[in-house]
Amino acid sequence: AAASRGITVGRGKVFLGTLDGRMIGIDQKTGKELWSTQLTDMANEYGALFSAPPQLAGEILFGGTTGGDQPIRGKIFAVKADTGERAWTFEIPQDNPESFPGESWKIGGGSAWMPGTYDPRTETIYIGTSNAAPDYFNRDRKGDNKWTASLLAIDPKTGKLKWGLQEVPHDSWDYDAAYEALMVKKDGKEVLVHLNKGGFVFVADKDSGKLENVWQFAENVNWVKGIDPKSGKLIDPVYPEQGKVKTFCPNLLGARSWNHGAYNPGTGLWYSHAMEVCNEVEAGPVDPESMKALSALSLGIESIKLVPPPGDKPHGRLDARDPITGERKWSIRYELPPLSSVLTTAGGLVFTGDMEGNIYAYDANDGKELWTFWAGSGLRGGPVSYRAGGKQYLVFPTGLGSHAPGFLAGAFPQIKDLPGGAALIAFTLP
């Protein structure tokens, strides 16, 4: 693959998804390709590609594609991990006249472009889905648009939906719910903690999907007055309009981008980055002729521009929070919003990096900075930790690229001057 957010290793194989819509299985020892399965329809759904690594669920390998911003119908695919044989396909926009009236579901977006999570105890896949399409112009897709902007629980053997929790009904702000489903066991209860772009965290019972809580993650939120923590209902949502420029917080990259957080059972805290940036949006209809292009986007905008949050400069944060209640124990502010993921260790440390190339180690309990290292290039990947030969290693991928830093330059012009060279840097812990 020319670009990928990673690979998956298991069952003696290395698995990856490709930008031409395939899943591939490779022998872990020899590097020999064992199978390659074409899953997407490249002729008609060019935007449906695998940018994230597929995940294992027992004998099943599953993953969703990109395409939430395009005139396609988002899907989650599954194959048999040992052979590549197709197992099932789950279609995200439902053919339901109440949820997606008319034929809007056929081009309703709703991809699952981030990795899902598998729980062997419940034998369930948990995976989030993206916004509906067109992103901002919602006139032609009435209804709540299930199952876009949702957290889904899927049976890995059959591909059938066990339960679904739609977090942003009738999403008209590009507020995906595609991020990681964090499994947390606390006070004898097992829950899923799930952040979406709109700046809220949903807490749901892992077995039933029953909503346990909703708490506000972003400091600047104006697209709703709030979300009912018991029902999940949006309170007084404000929608984009044609012919009128409106400011929405957070921006379309979200209260946080793809860079995942980390939970430490020892401290009971969830560590996650945040960005406080808004955007000005004017909605507009999509030209039907432009939709015929192979690489067509279905954004539904006349204009979009990043702007600072009210009364503040755009910035980023690293928060340490109780994942169930949202109570914040400590927070660190950054001039530029970090795009690196977070790693926390059993030894009580938190590691991450920023766009300027700084790698940090913090005390997991109080956020005190313990160590820093300049890597020479910005970080936007995930650090990993492993043990080998009696030593603990930390590895950080560096290299500032992709559309996200480029788009953020509208709010942070200095990003254009940051070095982008890629490297893999390893450290040992004493």
C-alpha cells in the first residue's frame, strides 16, 4: 500500500489493507504473499479504500474503508484470515425509508475508516462509523441516517448487528464517530468509552449498548447546547445553511483527529489529545455532474475556513480524565495540536509527541514533564512499547505528512515550515 495507518500481525501472518481496496495476507516468517482479496468495487466506488489496518476477530479478519465524504455506500468487510475467502459484508447506510428516505442511502457515505476492536469474551466486534454524505448540505438526505456516525456491535461470525448506538443523528457537520472503542472495566462494570469528532464522549454498556453517560470532551462546542446523558438526544442542534456562513466548533477534523488515546488501569485515567479549533462553513448543493467523476467528493459546501475558538487562540491539549465521568485530573496545553497518539505504561508514564518534533514523557499521575527529546521531524503516528532481551523498548515513528497538517495550516501557518522527514526512533528504558 502506498499509504497505510499500520498492519496487523497474528495467526503466523501479517495483514494489511491497500489503497486499491484489497486485504492481503503475508507469511510472517518468509514475507511470501499467501492471499490477496479484492473487496471494493474500484470501478464505481473509487473512494472506498483501506487506509487503516484490518483487525483479527478469531478466524475472521475485518475492516472498513474510507469514503464517508464521497457518493458511495460505506461498508465493513470480513474475510477468513487464513485463506482470504470472503466471509460477510455489513452495509452502513441502511435501506430504510425513515432513516434514509428515497435512494439517498445509496450515496450516503458512512464509512468505517479507523480500526475496530474485538472482545473475545463477548465475541463482538466494536467499530465506529463516519459522517453521512454530503457532509454539510443535508437537504437531500432527511432522517437520522443510520448507521452513520455510530458505534456498532457486530457478530464476527455472521456480520449481523448486535446493537447500534448512533451518536450524531443526521450528521451535518462532518462529526464522525469512527474513533477507537476503548474497553474499560471499572467498579465491576465493563463499558465502552467512545469519542467522536463532535467533542463528546459516549459511555455504553459493553454487552447491551445501553447508554451509561455522555460527557463533553471539547472546551468549545456550539453545534448543540448539549447531549442528554441518558437518552443521547441532541439538544437544540444548529445546522449549516445554504447562503449563510456559520461558525461551528469543533472543526471538521474534530475535537481530536485519528490519533488515539490510552487508558491506564493503574491510575484509572484515560489520556487523550484534543484540539480547540473552529471552522466557518457555508453549505451548498453538490453538482450532480461532478459526482460522476471517479474521485468525486460529496462535501456539500460552498466555503470552509478554519478560525480560532471564541476568545482564545487555536491550540491543542493533552488531558488526563476519568473515562466514565469525564472529570479532568490534569491537562497540558500546546501551541500546535499534537497529531501523535498516546502511550501509557504500567510504570506510570505517559509518552507522546508533537508536530514540532518533540517527544515527551510525563508522570501519569500528575502530568509532570520528566523527559523530552527532539526527533527532528513532527510526530503523527503511534508510539509502541515492547520487551526484548530483558529490556523495555520504546519506538516512535516520525514524519509530518497527510492532509490533516496541511489543512490545519489554515489556523497554524507555522506548520508549513516544519520538517517532514520520516524516521523510526527507538529508546530503551532503564
